[in-house]
Amino acid sequence: MSDALPALPLAAWEPTKDTLHLWTQIVGKIQLASAAPRNHWWHTTLKVTDRGYSTGRMLHDGVSFTIAFDLVNHRLDVRAGGREEAVPLRDGLSVAAFYYELEALLRRLGIQVKIKAEPYGVPMTTPFADDTEHDAYDRAAVEDFRRALLWADEVFQEFSGWFDGKASPVQLFWHSFDLATARFSGRPAPEMEGADPVAREAYSHEVISFGWWAGDRQTGAPAFYSYTHPEPEALTGQPLRPDAATWEPTGATHQARLPWEAVREAADPRDALLDFLQSAYVAGAVTAGWPGADLNSTWCPPRGRVR
């Protein structure tokens, strides 16, 4: 199976990843300014497609439009009112050039969106219009990322279907560039002391989140994760599966982690990931005392449901 799932070592494509991430933040901020609000900021997220990922339908200046990253043909497609234009994605296209090309394209379609044109929640701080440093685009690495993202999305979609309570869509968050889905107990969470408005809305209710990201400067490698909010005291004493999964400290809290490499080297990567997700869910739901938590559940068969 290691031949089926790409290795995706961060060091080999980090310049491309950083550029793609910043391009994606620009598109995400356009959606933030153009989509009707939803709880937990779900209106701002992107959806995985077979060719990459896309916004939902947006409305601005009376024009309905969508923006999609086509990572097969390597272009950013903008569709509005039966018209379609694109920005070719290419090596040497800086964040600044991407920003200006997309802005001009939208104007041609009758759309003028004002955004806070600077990065959010990442180490990079240069305003988009001034960033000529990030301009790498390795097509082969992007194709590996697309394949990994699509595979993770497919497994997350299956796992999400096991739960019959309130659950988020499987969605790509542009600020952190991670694919995630979440389950909720139905109970409000205590207000986070000192939290900004973004965090207060995101964590207004008890949640167990599951995700995948392609690595960053802190983790250094692609990995799957899960965390429970608020974190129960006994959480990290709960077992995780498979054996490669561990509890890792993240400041004052913890995440369950499973390396991407452990999944791709497993005899059955899909079952290994589902096993991890289910064990992390049970760990959080049981220790947090979620209503209806199955105290004896160790595995949920395909197409089963747990609450």
C-alpha cells in the first residue's frame, strides 16, 4: 500500500506547500466576505473535489460565483453567471502576482471583494500584495498532495456517516490548511477565557475534532489527529489504536496523533485510519461523559452508527 498512498515528506515540498497555502488563504478570505454566515465558521471552509478543492456558491455585488483549485490541470477556476475564467497555477507565480491576477479576474466578472489582505494564523506575515518571496509550485508534489487529500476525505466521509448526532461537514480549513470533521455532544462548552471571537465561535459547544494535515514547522510530517474540547482530565489515559498512535501535548492540552507514514505502511490503510478515528472518539466521548456514549464500543463496523 505504500505505493498507493504518496509519501509526501514535508521537507521535499514545503516551499510549494507554503505558496499553495497562502493562495488558498486569499480564496478563503474571499469566501469569508461573500458567503452567508454559519455556525462554527463552516461558511468559510473549502470542500474537497476529485480535482482539488472548491468554495461553495458565493454571492457578491449581486453576482453568484464559485472558485475552485483544479490541481489536475493546475489552474484556479472562477465561474460566475455562465462565464468562466482561470488563473494558471505555475512555478514562479508569487503570492502577490496571484493576488493581483485574481483581483483583476473578479473585476472582469463584475465582482469587487474587499478582504483583509494578509495571512492569518501562519508564520508568514507579509501582506499578500507585497509577498514576492513565496512563488514555488512543484506539480508532482501538488499531485501527491491532491491524492492524499482525496483519500483522507473519502475515509473521513465514511467515518462521519457512523455518527447520528450533530456533526460538521468534512471540510478543508484554509487558515490552518487541514482537512477536518467534528462531532458534537449537543451541550454548550464553558466560555474560553481570553479567547478571541474566532475561537469563541468555533468552540462554543463540546466537540471532538478529527483531522489531517500535510505537516508544518511544528509537527514536521503529515499526520492525522484528534482532540476533545473541553479536554477531560482522564483523556490521555485512554487507549488509542493502532499501536503507532500516541497522545501528544499541545500546550495545555493534548492531541491523539497517528503519522501518515504509519497509515500508508499499514496492511490496510483504510482500516488503520478508521481504527484510530474510532478509538479517539471513544476516548473523548467516554471521559467527557457525552450523552449516549457507547462505553463498550471498541470498533464500529462499516455503515454502522455510533452516538
